[in-house]
Amino acid sequence: MNTIRLKSLLAAVVLALLTALPAVARHGLSDARRAVLMDSVERELQRSSVPRDRLRLTYDLCDLCSYHDLNPYLERLYKAAVAARDTAAIFDALRQRANKFTLPDSTLNVVLKTAEMMPVTPDQKETVTFIRLKLAEKAARTLNDTLRAEKLHELVMSFSDDKVVDIYRRIEMLGTLCTFLMRGTGGKLLFDYLNEMEEIIRRLPPEQYALRSYFYTTAANAAAAALRPREAVRYDRGLRKMMDFLEEKYRKAGHRFRIYDVYRYMSARRMLACYKALMPKEIEDLYAMTERLTAANKDVADDVAKNRFNEGIHALANGDYALAVTCLSQAAANMKGYIIEPLVLQALIEAATKTGDKQALLAAYQQYVPLMEKRAADLDEDRILEYQILHNLAELRAANTNLAADIHRSEVSKRRAIVTVSVIGMAILVILLIWLMAAYARARRLLRRHDELNKQLLTERDNLKTAHAELVSARDAAREAERRTEDFVTTFSHEISEPANAIIGYSQLIIDSVEDSRRAVLERFLKIVELNGNFLKTMVCDVLDAAELDTEHVVLRRLMFSMKEAVDYAVASVSMHPHEGVTVEVRSMEGTPADAMIETDQSRCTQVLINLINNAYKFTHEGSVHILYGVDREANRAMFVVEDTGPGIPADKREAVFNRFEKVSKSSPGVGLGLFVARRVARLLGGDVVLENTSRRGSRFVFTLPLTAAGSDTAHLAHL
């Protein structure tokens, strides 16, 4: 790989990385002003506890910080997006991390894996495709000319033979091909693939900007490097439309510091370098825009003062050749190794020729001729490689044509066989026709018999209608009885709950109103009243839950929540308190983060936990109650375990206790509905509640739930 080609490649890649996504806002602020703004945003971020507001403020930090300091802020942006459960922001953060030029391959692969594990949506497909294209860019930079030629040949053959129709897979294949082809001088094959890729890019949904920005930026640089000004201008026009779209998008989203001044300037400078493909009015408009950006942006002003390239092109277009020579000579000296260096020198040669400035003309040619000689040598080498690829491609197509001809001959032979079989079949049909005529006479006789049977069937039909009407009446009566039963259970439960609450409340008022000397005695009776009142309320809730589960109107609302928060809430919500001396411990299982999250109906999950914990408290008079939670990735399930040191459950009752109104013994407290409701709700959620065998004293109930795809992915993302 020669020096000129390497410089062009590196310049193209760097520019593509800086503009393919809105990763960093080039705001043009001074370092001091930026630091003040970032401190202000950090303070506001510390005061905010709303996830959506914290996400917006983290975006502001990313937009304000310098490109080289961006990595830690992008990690914070990803975590803020996960906390806000904003899928679009999660994908945006992943793309911005992948867009970092200095990101190691190992980290980039982790980012790709994270995106692949997200639920499949158009946004997820776009993000995965974008990251894979970034990996292809890194791979292209590490290969020498020989390995590049081999890889390029393999890619072209694979692309030509691939019948894939998925639009994102097609973009990935074309983008990878173009990445390897752009390491050369940019021949016809490259621009054929770029044109095909552009057609596919246009079919993407309008809101998918990442792949569009990537394409237009990469294509504009490739066209400028290949000295194809018309194509470069066309691609830059598409890029400017993307900038307009993104500025409007982020303005509506409230991103205060997302500014595209530098990106617009870089695109305008590249278009001015291709001035021969522009109309005079467009040159004036672009120059006026660079002047406005110079006045508004420090970074732009620094580049304009250093190179004066825009001023030189404007002077050249307006016939001020002397000024053009002065400005373009300065630009040519300062823009060595830039993609547009040959275009700058061409403009300088034109201006020096018009003015007759032989010294400037000689200096321009001394810089321009070696570039063109290297380009010519590289072009010959790339054309040989391209011809080899096209030759192999032609051979592959010829082989495919021969294969198609063989298939056609096979089809012709098959059709002949079909014709032969058809003739034989016709002969058989004639024989069958004769047989059918004989059968017709027999069918006439059967038809008469059929009419007689039909009359009998009509009679039977009338009888069935009468029976059906009776069954409908019986069904309606049964439904009315069921409705009345439900109304009775609901009314009865309500009528019990209200007096129970009144008994507990007024008992407490009685205790509060007596003298302190008698309070100790009465408090013992109050505890008995309160215990039995809560017990009565628990039985009412169990009856209501059992009645609800018998209906077909149970609605599940799935959402993400913390397993630990669910357990803590259940422990706090249990109406029964553990007996004195009984300890309660809540902890996560080994290998499970304390803040692990799952996706299911939170209220129903908590209902199961409350019933299991209530059961443990009820039968544990000494010892401890352990509540554990965790995630079993291999079994693809979430797990809650409630262990106690109570009397345990006999072997012959291990399944019976999950039946309706079933208790270990008649003397056991409760009505026997708690475990029945727990198992029914768990199975509604797709899981189960089982009583595991244990060698030690007590019971161990295991409540399992399946990890859905979304739940599993999001739980994983929360801990990256």
C-alpha cells in the first residue's frame, strides 16, 4: 500500500467516522466556556431523579464534551437510556460507541453482541448493520494489498451468488464490498456498487438516519478521492438533507447543544472543491454559508484562516484569478494528504494559468504531478484487480448460465415424460368413463333410496333442534346461577372485610383510651383480635382470588421490574407478622446481581410471593424464613425460593396442599386457598409453584417464571 493511497484512506475513514452519525456536536465553543456548561449540566444531573430528564442531560454532556473525551460519556448515555427504558436511545448510544474511531475491536464486538441480543425491530437491524460495517472498516485497514485482493474476490463472488432479499443484509454486503474497494483509486466497480447501495438505502424508513448518513458521507469522500466531482456533489446534497433532518429531529427532542456547523462546513468545502460540477449560484450560496459558519463557529473560523480554500474557489469562480492564486497556494501547502488535495491543485493550476504566474504554476505542478503519477500507477493496479474480479465473475455467470441450460433441458425431458403419462392417463380415463356409465344406473337406484333416508333425517333434525333449545335454556340458567354465586362471594367477602377492619380499629381505640395500668393486659387481647381479624381478611382475599381465577377475565400486564423490589414489597405487604424469635432473610442467589430485572405482571408475581411468605410465617414458630431470588440462564427462568423451619408437609400431602380448600390437617389455620391461588397465578404467568423435597426440617417452595426474550435481553443490558 503506497503512502498516497493510505493517506487518502485514513482521511476518508476519519471524516466518515466524524459525520456518519451525530455522535458529537461540533459546537465551536472555547474550552473554558464548554467546561462551564458541562459543570452546569453535571450539577443539574445530580439534582434530577427522573430517568427521562437524566437521559436528556446525559445527551447534553455527550454533545458538549470533546471527541477524544467522549468514551466515558457514551457509557453513561447507554446506562441512562437503559434506566429510562428508552429503546431508541439505547440503540443511539450503541451506534455512537461503535462510531468511535479509536474503539478496540474487542469492545466493538461486545457492542455488536449487545445490539444483537435486543428484540428484533427495524431500529435493531439498522444498529446491527451499522456496527458490522464499522467492523468491516477496521478489517479493511489491517489487510495488505494481497490479502485485500483475496478478500475482495471472495466478497464479490459471495455477493453475486447470494440470493438474500433482506434489505439490511444487502446493505451490509454492499457496504463491506465498497469499504474494501475504496482502499484503491475508486474504479467503475466501486461506483456500480455505490449506486446499487444508494437505491437500497432510499427504501429504508425515513426515520432511520444512521445508515443514510454513513452512506452519503462515505460515498461523497470516495467520489472526491476518485476525482469524480459530479458524483461527489450529488452525494453531498443527500448528506445535507440528512443534516437538515437531524437538526430538526434533535431540536424537537430538546438537545440544546447538538449543532452541525462543522459538518455543514466540511460538506460545503468538499462541494466547493468540486466547483466544476456546480452552478454559479450554488457556488455563491455555498460560499455565503461558509462565511456565516465562520462568523458563528470558532473551529470553522480556524480552518478558514489557515487554508483560505473557500475564498480561493470563490475568487476563481468570479474571475479574480490573482486572489485565487494567493488563497489556493496557501491551501495547497496546508492541505497535503487531504482527500481533496488533487482538486485543490487542479484549481490552483487553472488560476495560475489564467494569471500567467509561472512560479505558482511550477509549484502547483511539482506537487500535482507526483500525486497523479502515483494515482496512475495505483489505477493500473486496481484496474488489473478489477478485471480479474470481473473475469471470474463472468466465468461464474457463465457457469450459472450453463447450469440454467441444464435445468431447462431437464425440464423439457420432464415435460415429455408428463405428456407420455398424460396419454396413458387419457386411455385409462376412457375405460373409467365406461365404468362410470354402468355405475350411473346403479346410482339412480341409490338416489331413490336416498330420498327416503332424507325424509327420516329431516325428522331427526327437528328433534335435535328441540333438544338444542332445551340445552341453551339450561346453559343460560347455569350462567345465571354462576353470576349470582360470584355476586354472593363478592358481597359476602366485602361484608366480612368491613366489620373485621372496624373490629381491629375500634379495639385499638379502646386500648388507647384506657389507663396505662390496664393497657398491658388489654394489649395482649388486642393482638389476639388483630391477629384473628387479619386472618379473617386473608381468608376473604383468598376466596376472592380463587373466585377471580375461576373466571376467564384475568388480565396480565407485562412490564420490567426489579426482582429485589418485588420481594421487598411482598415482605412489607404480608398481613401476618413472623412469630417472636423468627428471623427473616432476603438475599439474591449466587451469580445473580442484586438488581436483576425480569418482565412479567408485577402485581400477580407479588401476589404469589405474598401467599408463599404468609404460609411460611403461619407455620414457623421458631427458627427462620429465607427468601431467595435469582436467574437461571441455562434453564431460561427466573426463580423465587421461600424456605422455612416449620413442621414441614408430609409426603402424602405434597401435591394435595395445592388443591382448593386443602390443608395439612383440620387444625391448621386458614381455609386452604393460599397455595391453590399461588399455583394458579404462577401458571397463568407461564411458570409454576412446586414444593421441593428437602432433607432438613421445614418446607421449601420454589416459584419459577420463564425469561421472555425481551425480559432476558433487557435484564442483561441492565448489567453491562
